[in-house]
Amino acid sequence: MNLFARPFRENTAERDSALERHLLDICALPTETLLSSLGTPERGLSVDQVESIRTQVGRNELTRKRKLGLLSELLPRFANPLVVLLLLIAGLSIAMGVIRSAVVVGAMVLISVVLGYIQEARSSKAVDQLRAMVQTTCLVMRDGKQVEIPIPEVVPGDIVLLAAGSLIPADLRLLSAKDLYVSQSLLTGESMPVEKTSAPSKGKRSIDLLNVCFQGSSVLSGSGRGVVIHTGGNTYFGAISKRLASQHVRTSFENGIHGFTWLMIRFMIVMVSLIFLINTYAKGSWLESLTFALAVALGLTPEMLPMIVTVNLSKGALAMSRKKAIVKRLNSIQNFGAMDILCTDKTGTLTQDRIVLKRYVDVTNKESEDVLKYAYMNSYYQTGLRNLLDRAILDHSDIDVERGCAKVDEIPFDFQRRRMSVVVDFEDDNVLICKGAVQDLFPVCSRYQVEDEIFPLVDMLKTDIMEEYVDLSQQGFRVLAIAYREFPKDKREFSVKDESDLILLGYIAFFDPPKDSAAQALSQLQKLGVTIKILTGDNEFVTQKVCEDVGLPVENVITGDQLSDLSPEAFAEKAKSMTAFARLTPVQKEDLIRALQRSGHVVGFLGDGINDALAMKTADVGISVDTAADVAKESADIILLEKNLLILEEGVIEGRKVFGNIIKYIKMAASSNYGNMFSMVGASLFLPFLPMAPIQIMVNNLLYDVSQTGIPSDSVDPEYIERPRRWDIGGIKRFMFYIGPVSSIFDYATFALMLFVFHCNDYKILTGVEKEHARMLFQTGWFVESLLTQTLIVHIIRTNRIPFVQSRASGVLLATTLSVVAMGVLLPYLPIGSYFSFVPLPSMYWVWIAFFMVAYATLTHKVKVWFIQKYGD
């Protein structure tokens, strides 16, 4: 086994130290002998070598949790606070000898955990298959050929080729580097790029070495070549990932779920303690009171919440996949629906991404073959990431450049200079050919050429050329300038400082027409309450023209230069008020996203280039496309399989549906449980017996849980998805306080019915079997009424419309609720009913309950409508 293929599998500090020393040793080796020392052929690994190494070290993936079977998958789910609470109640029930209660609680735990696991496993498997459709790749040398492979297939010993936009696929030692700048912010937190070189380097920490690139970083500019040393869990990033695995930072969505969970737990602790004290004082038996209080605690626990959330998110991801959107991070679905501002790059999103070279002219606006030839040589010889403009130049013509010249050097593109140069051995000189944005190339030009004559570039001519540039830009053309400078043949190395005293040769103009669907898509997004902002590196004139073509009203476009002169307060104000931003650097895009977030907005960013990666990471939901640069795809939460804004509209709608169904359950659970507590407290004060046996409370809650399992399949009213939705714990509290007590009205009506119409109040004067029958009749009557009203409220709260008339639940939700209603009606008459202390109910009871149900549905709906009018939905 060669040096880099050593397996380090022990998950210990000693292992990490060995990996560090191993990398430090290799980084100190001379470049000339590096490959031979490692045993790697200069032409790259062979297929057989790759398979042999992969067998020893595994795939290039971070260490994942091993699947140890069903038990190991289920156990972590029992750590949820709600499940822990259920288990605590079951344990106390066993300790007090109330085995039946413990059995029912156990059944509820199994429904919550096992059903959640089954549904999530099915959905997650499908989601994982969808994610596998979106792969990041890298370029390696294999058997002397450049091969593009998925990053997980990289092995130690592979020679990786790097260019602007490349993700570093593993920890690698550089063999060569040319103006190679790498972002290591994910590893170090440092936002400034680091220049890497291939020279031998020594140090105490590998992260400080300049001749090593680490997995998790990305190339901002330049080019390079490196040999892979460590992969997967053996990388520097892999070690960090292990340490951070237990330091998960919750998203806003998770914070909302967490906040609601602990709201219910705090409420439960207070109310259950109160009920326990009241019953102990009124009835004298602390053991019976404790058993009852535990049952009440169970009734207050929204134990189906984890399952409802997970299944809703997974179903949303599957639904979005059918609409050509792949969800990489499930929680981003809710942010997609909550998004109220979408920031988007211009090229390829608003435009067709089919750039065509239309003009190549000298400074007198006369067509020039020299301009085309020099532009062609620049695009042909660059080794960085070829953008759409380069492809348009190469597609426009077929010039045999290699016959007349050879590449000498290259000065890669970066987002500060906004230009790039290649140096070629052409005729009698080394010629530096520079191509870049007009405003950024003009300052380094001192002369211009017309045919074979060279003249000083005076200010008047600069003004004329700029006017032509502005005119073309206002027509929607993208314009680049072409300049050159000759150097002696003995000069072999070049840098940015050589981009000076250039001769302006002319310019090239491209056309990228707007998408036919862009105007429709933007209009639909705005109808959904999503504000559109354009953040682009292109110039302000093209940006204004494209915005006009797609129907996006823009009075003024602000540039990156203008933004850089603003105070933080003025910057934040421009971020909110302006629609289009042009000539932005990647950092400025990120700053604009942060400014909008500080203003309380949920911000999405759609982009596909290297310069979009920072903004996508910062945004609440990053969106990219399958054809994007690797670093952009890796930064995104959602990947579109088509560059089509109409997909975004459908994704936003799906996100709002997912959130809507989750909120349905939360509102149902909160209001129903709160109402039950009012009833429990009141009944405990005046009844000489418990209003419902503990086992009956548990069965009631178990059946109610079953009725909720159909919520993820439910539809959402069209008006709910018309605007962004966000977490509002205060709104949920208000809803709980207003809607919950409505059910208590009918609970107390049922108490009166059972006490005075069906003579359960005679309990005080009855003895023996008759006394027990009166108690059981009362408890059975309230059990049925409570279950039916709880189940009915599902259909009332699920919609802001008139239930059953203007809005009907899905077939699955209708089936689960009807099944539970049927079970509640039949249970007192079935043999198993006696096991839970139920007795048959008088026939007149059903007449009264039917009246109660109609009245309850009517009153709850009216209170709901009033609440929505007063507080909103």
C-alpha cells in the first residue's frame, strides 16, 4: 500500500494527530519528486489502481451512521421530548400498578415512533434517490486522460485539475498553481481568499500551509493541479464534521417547532399540577389523583408532532421533485414558502442563457477580424471556468490558433479586476491578450489601434467609445473590451501588474434574449407576495433593459460602486427600496442578503455562478440549477432541473402547503388540549368522582392521534397560499385561548346532560353496583362527546372556509376521522368496552349529542371567522 492510501479508521485524537503529521510530511516534499515519492504515475491512476485503493479506504464521503438494523434506527426517535414524556407517564403507571394505562401509553408511543419511522423511511428513500440525481463532479487524470467523475469516486492518489468554480473534492497537495485563490471560509471562518502555491512548505498546522487545499473549500480564481492525500472522514473537513455533529444549529423552522413543543410542555406542567392538587384536596386520594393527572398530561401531549412534521416535509420534497425541483435540505421547504423576497441573478434566469456573439468591431465601430481572432485566442487558451461568453466566442468561429501560436502564461479572472488575460507566443513577440468588462479594462489602456495604426487613447475617444458601449447595453447587448500588449519572448512569467499600458483593439457584443416565460413567472410570484430583486454582476444598462423586457418595473439601477460609498444605514435602506442592483461583487450580493434579513424578510437567492455561492449560503433558501457551477450547486438548498422561474412559483406554493398542514395539526392540538383542561379543572371541582377514568383519557387520546395521521395528505385552501407564511407562536397562543374554551362549553353541557337528564347525579345517594354504573355512564358519555368534538374540530380548523361545504378534507383524512368517530360510537357497545369501564349509552343520548355536534361546529366556525377577521390567519 502506498503512502497516501493508509487507512486511518480509529475515531480517536491519536488518529487525527496521525493524519495531521501525515499531511505535514507530504507537504514538505519537493514538488519535483512528489509523485514518485507517493507512487502516483504522472498520467494519473489506472482503473485497477483506483479499485484497489477504494477497497482499502472506501468512498470519498464523510463517515455516516452505520445502519445497525431497525432497533438502531428507532432508538434515537425516543429521545424526542414528547416521547420522553410519554415514556415517563408509562413508567409511573407501571410503578403504580395501572398496567392498562401503561399499555395504552405504549401503544401511543409506538404509533408516534413506528408510524413516523415507516412513513419517513419510505419518503426519505425516495428523497435520497432524487438527491442522487444532482451530483457535484471534479476533473481528474486517469490513464493519461482528463475524466469528469462524481466527487464521491475520488480516491487518494488521484490527480485533480482545478479551475475557478471548482470544489476541492478532498485534501490534496498542490503539484502546480497559477494565481490560485481559494476560499476556506467554511473551515476557518476567514472570508478573505487564500493564495495557494505548489512550493514545499513546512509548519506546525496543516491548515496554515499554502501548498495544500482542503475538502470543503472552493477555487475563486486561477488554476492548479494537485494529488489527493486524504479522502472522506480522513480529511480535515471530516474531522471538523465529527466534532460539530453534536452542535447542530437549529433553523428558523426548527426553532418554531421547538418553541411550540416547550410551550405545550410548560402549559401541561402548570395545568396538570393544578388538577392534581384540586383532585387530591376534593377527593382525598392522592394516588387516584396522580393517576388521573398523568392521564391528563398524556392528553395534553402533542405526541404526533414529530411524525406530522417529518412526513409533511418528505411529501413536500417528493411533490416538488415532480415539478423539477430537487430538495437537498428538507427544512428549506418551509423557508421556500415563507420567502417574501427572491433575489436572482439575471443571466440564465431572466434570460434564455443562449448567448450569441453579434458584433466584433474596432474602436471606430467597424467590423474587425483581429478583434474576433484575439478574443478567440483568449477564450481558447484560458484554463479557468469558461463562461457562456467564452462558449459563444468559440461557437461563432473555428480558428486554428495552435498553428500560429502557443500559450505562454495566463492571468486568471477574478471578481475584483473583472478581466482575464492569456499570454501567447505569437509571431515575433509574447502577446498578452486581455478581455474584460469595458469599465474595468479602459483604465489599464493607454493606446488604441485602428487597422495597423496605434494612437494615444485620449479622453474624447474614450467618451465616444463609452457612448457606443452604453447604447449597445441599453439595447440589451453585453459588451466586452479586447486589448493587448506585446512583450519580449524571453519574458515567461506574467502577473496582474503586466495588465497595464494596454492597446485597446475593440470590443465584442453578445445578445442573450429574455425568456418567454420570465414575465409570466415574475407576475405570478408577485401575486404570491414575493418581491423580486435583481442582483447581477452585469452592467446597469443591460440590467435595466432586461428588467423592462420581462415587465419588472425599474426606475433606477444602483451599482456596486455606488453601494460601496454608502453608510451602513443608507446601504440597508437601498437594499429595501431598490429593485435592481448591477456590477456587484460576490461580497456585495451577500451583504445585500444580510441587510434584507436584518429588516425581517425571509430571503431566497437564485443563482448559478461562482459569484452567487456566498449569497446562496447566506440566504434563507438558496436555489440553483443542475447546470450550475459545482460550488453554486453545493451551496444551494434546492436544485432546479430546469432554468425556469415557473418552477419557483410551484415550489413556493408547495412550501406553503407543507407549512399549512403542519400548522393545522399544531392549532388542532393546542386548542383541543387547552379546551380539555378547562373542562378537567371545572369537573374536578364539583364532581364527586373523576370526570373520566385515566384509562379512558388515554384511549381517547390514542384514537384522536389516529385521526390526525391523514393530515399530511390534506389539501390547502387556495387563499392560504396567496402570501408568505411564517412562524407566529404568539398567534398560536391566541388561537388556543379563544378556540379552546368553545369545546368546554359543550363539555359542560354534556356534564349537565349526564348529571340531570340521565341521573348520574344520583351517584351521591346510590350504593353498590348502581353507584358504579352512574359513574361509568357519566364517564362514557363524556368520553364519546369529547372524542367526537375533538375529531370534528379537525375539519373546522383545517380551513378558513365553511367546512364540508366550501372546503372538504382529503380522502385519507376523511377516512381516518370517520373511522375514529365510528370507533368512538361503537366502543361502549363492544365487548372490549367493558375493559375500559364503558357502558352502553341511552338512545336519547345520541339525539342530544347530534344537537351538540351541530351547535359546536356552528359556534366554533363563527368564533374562527371572528378570530381571523380580528387577528388574521
